[in-house]
Amino acid sequence: MQTQAKLGEFIRAQRERVAPEQVGLPGGGRRRTPGLRREELAQLCDVSPTWLTWLEQGRPVSASAGMLARLADVLRLSGAERAYLFSLADKLDPRHDEGLDEEQGAAAGLDAIVKAIKAPAYILNRQWDAVAWNRAASQLFVGWLDQRGQAARPNQLRFMFTEKGARSLIVAWPERARRLVAEFRADCGKHADQPPLATLIAQLEDASATFRRLWNSQSVIGREGGERRFLHPDKGALAYEQVTCYLARRHDLKLVMLLPAS
């Protein structure tokens, strides 16, 4: 209930900071409170004034991720404010990863992190899209990070379950696939039924019977390090020790490093 009250207080405070003119409404006239009226915000977000009143009062009403996104857009929240809103509501922002390209120097900063590492290294977001990787990683992960026919943000799970080369590259593929899905379930947690994670999971279930079976097994394990072995088409047998670290200012991002096995 305390979190619900904080959410309501935050929305009310942001509403009172938005001038009607900023959202295309006529200004002027006498207003008892600054900013937008509750009825005006409700109209702009296509919700009932009663629902918005209850939300601002901290009552236990449900706010979907899509509804919160509309609120954030109408209230013109900054990236930090938007993240705080979704954190209070314990929801996953459908546009969460867009901030990587919008924040000052964020994308360049991620590239700098992985390029400073000599060993294969890459950064994954909450959907396990690779948002940055170094040359050593692109040389190791043939069919994934070498960018041949891949999207701008190649997804690790798509590679694992839809790219035929993954089964020959990754030694003990069945066991690694099982653990990877269990780690992914633990990683996305209660957000699995919210977009964009829900969309990704549905697409993987359609594309891979193996993923569907493993996902439906409900197995959950923490993301662990340890030995990772590969059979590279050019370099032959390779062995690494995997280390995963979460970034301090972006807890949805994880840095994965494959250090040479001793």
C-alpha cells in the first residue's frame, strides 16, 4: 500500500507540473490547482476520471504497462522520471530499451565498455538482445554477433533456438539450452507476460518446439558462470570461463565476459 500511495503522489505531482498549453488544451482562466485538471489528464489518457482519482489516492487499482506508457507520454516524463514511474508500479516499460539510444552518450558508452575488454564480451538487455559487443565476441559467435543477416540487436535466444549453427558451435548444446531458458525465466520473472517480453516468448515458442518444451517446464535457475566450450568452424575447440556482471546504473543490462580458461 505504501508503494501504491507513492505512485499516486508521483502522478499527481507530475500532473500539476504540466501546463494545459503543453498538451494542446486551452489555457487561461482561474484554476484551483496548477497544471492539468484530473479530468483533463483522464481524457488525454482515455481512462475514466474515477479510475485516475483512485490511482492518485493510492487505492489498489491495477495500471497496465500500456496505461502507464500513455501517462508517461502525456505527462512528458523524462527518461529518469519514466523509469521511476514504472518502478513504482512494478511494471516493465514497453519502450524500456529505446533509452539506450536517447540518453546522452549511452550507446557509445556501452561500446566503450566492451571494446576495452580483450576477451569476448557483450551486453544484453532484458530481452537478451545484444546491445553492444566487441570484435572478439563477433569472431566467436558465428551466426549471432558476426552480423551476417542479423538485426541491429541480435537476440541470444533467437540464435540459440533458430540458428542451426548454434548446435554445432556450442558444445553440449542440449544442456546449455536447458540452462539458458531456465536462466531467462528467472531473469524476466513477473514481467514475462508483459510486452515486449511476452511477444518474444510467443515468437520463440512458435519457432522452436525445443524452446516451447523447455519454457513450459517452468525450470528456474540463477545466471551462473563456469566453463563454456565451443567448437568453432575456423578455430576449433575453445574453452572459456563465463563471468556476468550487472551494470550499476542500468540494472536491466548485463555484461557477459568469456575469459580464457586457465
